[in-house]
Amino acid sequence: MKKLLLASTALLGFASVAAAETGVTISGFGRFGLTYQEDRYSDVNSNGIFDAGDVLTNQAQVHTRLRFNIDATTETDSGVTFGGRIRIQDSNDGGAGLSPALLYVSYEGLRVEVGNANTAFDSAALLYDSELGLVDSSFGDSRSSFFSFATDSYSANRMGVFASYTMSGFSGKISFITPDQTTSTAVNEEVSVALSYESDLFSASAAAAQDASGIAGNDVWFIGGAYKGLPNTVIGLNYIDEGIETNALSPTAGASLGSTVVLYANYVMGATTLKGYVANNDYVANATDTSFGIGADYDLGGAKLTGGVQRGYDENMYADFGVRFDF
């Protein structure tokens, strides 16, 4: 028995050394808690509205998510880094998934990705900075549909290319996603670009996507800024010119989703970070054009308590509370 234990220990030690030599790392996060959604329903018709055939479900539910990012890298003698990533994720509201692979090469400030690549619009600085709560959400986010790094599987013929360059606070990004690189389809390619600048006092960002999610005429653009000159405080303002309603079953399919303006602020007070935002969107199907949210994070040292309360454009209340830890 002792010999077996010693052999097992030696094997585990060898595996750890091998992983370190090959540059394999695992990172990610876990979160769990409660979510509340007023008039939560099951969208049987998948048309985005509560109508015949849909049923109301429990408004309060338990939420869980666990994500593993598996990264492998190697560096040449000349300092060029080659790497790849796959993601494993399980969520009670989205199921388990294994992502297609992202492969990349980087040198100093330049990075090029292929495969399940990130996109310039989705990775634009400041775009998601109004988010709060356990599930990191905000009604000040873009309401448009656009491509991003995919956690779940997709057609093997989808191909993405992404490039970014960063130097002295400036960053430029461009991406191209084709839903099928082998044959011609009715789905278009998405092209997006993003530019940003960050200093100690402020940040600025702009991005645009043409035929976002491969849908003709679904063009989106964004501009945002954040001021960090006040003690322990960040104040930001974002404007998004949204694309079109891409759900063919929606009563407003093809209509403009309007524009979104969001003003947000974060204030750090010891171990507590207070967050809040007010957003306006003029989509014709809204019950109200104004939404808002408040939330807070409490740093536990290695984890955090987090939660928030928001009112959406449907005039319903949304809330969540729980714990998140990163590794």
C-alpha cells in the first residue's frame, strides 16, 4: 500500500512538472446564489414576449456557474508566444459546454487569434462597465446581437480572425468572423473594429460592427468614456447605436432596436464597492424607455459577496445575490 502511495505521489509530481514546462494553466471562476425576476416566464414560442403558450415560472431561483479556461503556451527563442485556449463551463441556466479552440500568436504588443476568436466589438473597452450583481448584468449593455468568443460548440466551418495591438495606453482591434468558410451561405460575415485609450485620469473607447452576427443590415456602433479623477470613484457614460431585432419570430423583427445611453458610477469604500447606473433606450417595443440598477460588492479576500437590484425596460424588477470566487 505504501509503495502504491509513493508511486502515485511521484506520478502526480511528474505531471505537475510537465504541465509547468509546457505552460499549461487553468483559470476561471465559480459563482452561486439566488436570482429573482418579476413575471419570469418560459418563452415557448421563442419570440421574446409573453404570449399564448408561454407559462409563468418561479420568480426566485438558485443560480450556479463554474468556468474553467484551459490555456497552453510556449515561447520561441526570439520571444514569440504561441498559445491556445478552450473553455469548459457548466451553468444551471445554460447547461454544460466545451468551447471550440482559440489559437493565437503574440509578440510584444501584437496579438493575432484564429478559430474561436474574440471579436473587436465584444472586447471593446468600457462596453460592459455598467454591469453589476451576481450575474454581471446591466440594461445599459448593448441590446444588439453580435459574435463573441463562443462557450458552446458550433459548426466546424465557422472561422474567426482577430488582431490587436497595444502601445502606451492605446489599443486597436479588428476582427472578421465567417459563419461558414467552406461554402457560401445566406449568412453574412461580421467585421468589427475597436479603438481605446486609457490614462490615470480617464478612458475612452469606440467600436463598430458591420453585419453583426452575420445578419445583413445589423450594424452597431458604440462610444464611451470614463473619468477616474475623483477619489475612489469612476464615472462613465456610454452611447450605443443599436442594430435591428434579429429574432424572426418577434413581432418587431427587422425593426431598429434604437439607441442606448447609460450613465454609471462605481465608488470604493474599504472592502465595499458601490455600483449604480441609469440607462435610456428608445426601442419601440419598450414598456418604458428608462431602466436603472444599484448593487454592491464586498471583498472577502479571495472571494466576494455581490448583489444588485435592477428595473428593466419591461418595468419588471430583477435582483440577485450570492458569492463569486476567481482562480
